[in-house]
Amino acid sequence: MPENEPSTPLLSVRDLKVHFPVRGGVMQHTVDWVRAVDGISFEIPRGKTVGLVGESGSGKTTTGRAIARLVPVTAGEIHYEEQLISRLGNRAFFPYRKKIQVIFQDPFSSLNPRMTIFSIIAEPLEIHFPQWSRAQRQARVADLLEKVGLSPDFMERYPHQFSGGQRQRIGIARALAVEPEFIICDEPVSALDVSVQAQIVNLLQDLQDEFGLTYLFIAHDLAVVEHISDEVLVMTEGRIVEQASAQEIYSNPQHPYTIKLLEAVPGI
């Protein structure tokens, strides 16, 4: 490929809409629609991080869930390496579940309290690598725990025995288990103490460098995405109102909503 020729984006979203019905009356007919995502388009280059920022209810989490096929798409297209994945059936989409993983916001509710850490991290391995023996899964889980800064000796413990930051590290290890290419980080530090947030962001950056990962980093706080994002999308009421490089967003915001978000962050 010539040096100046743009590469194909890993992920491309085109005019994406996700609407949820509002039902009412005795027969529970649809009386209105919540336009959670209402016609957004963006691209994410391979190996880069795009920050998606907005207040609660802006549609940013729904966007991430639509990409991961956790909520149905109303209209528009999602392409992964030029493959239209938003219209694939469950069987055809199955290989992409290994390529696309999610780190969820709440590291406690996203981990099954009845499962050991080994079972939590090994579960996706059982689904995508059914031919692996238990010894192979144990070796993989031990390696993943070390990658996220935890001891392999923690494998037989349960989620309630860990701090919030440690639980989020476990969630990250689970997301990494099947060697994904693209990870949707859905507010991965918003439920954590400020002192721990930087540690998790630094860990995500280190893992991105080591494994060549691509991130969609969802947050409501512009300060959180300042250092991790190459490009920032600002979202409100289901629409993207500003899209620029992280440097441009922070040095020269254009939209009044972006300016308002920046004014709410001390020190920016």
C-alpha cells in the first residue's frame, strides 16, 4: 500500500439508528419511539482509540451495544473490515463475537458473583475454543491475570473478594481472553475511585500497544478520554454534534455542547 494511501477502517458506522418503542394503553400498542441513536456516522482506524463522549442518555452506550449486537439496529449499517455485520444472522455473526469484545461500566454487576475468577475468564474460551483442555484454559487464564496486573493465585476466588479496580482488571482479562481486535470500553472507569481511574486507563493503553488493539472508549467525562483518544466524538440526544482529533477538541471546541462539557471539567 502506498505510504499516503488511507487504510480501510477497522469499523465503519453509517447513518446508524437505534429506536426503542414506547408502549401504552390496555393493548400495549406502540405510542411513540425513543430515538436513542438517531443517524450517526463515524469510522475507527485499526490500532486507534476513538472517544465517544456525552452526558447520560446521550446514546453513547446504546451505540456501543448496537455495534456488539447487544441491542437491535433500527436502520443504518455497521461494517467491520468492509463486511456488513449489522444485518448478519446470529450464526454468521458468531465469528465476530470473538473479534469484538466489551468491557462494561460496572465491574461488579458484570461479573457473576457465583462464579470463580477462573470460570468467569474461561467462559468465553469454552465457547470459542471448545477443543481446549482444562489445563490449557488454566494456563491462558493465569497468563491473562498477569497481563492485567493480578496474581494467578486469584483464580479460585470470587468477585466479592476484590476491590472495584481489581474487578475491572478481571473484566478486562475476560475481554482479552479470545484475542479480540476491537474492544468497546463502555465507561470502564466511571464506577471507580479517581485514584484508580488513571491506573486502568494506563493499563488499557499498555495492552493496546502490546496487542495492537482498537478501542471505542465511551465516557461522560472529557477529562477521562483526553490522553487515551486519537479522535473524539461528542454526542447528545442521539446525534454526534462534533467530531475532531483529540487535540482539536480540547484546544478549539466548536459546538456549544462541547464547550459546555469542557467547562464542567476542572483544569481543562
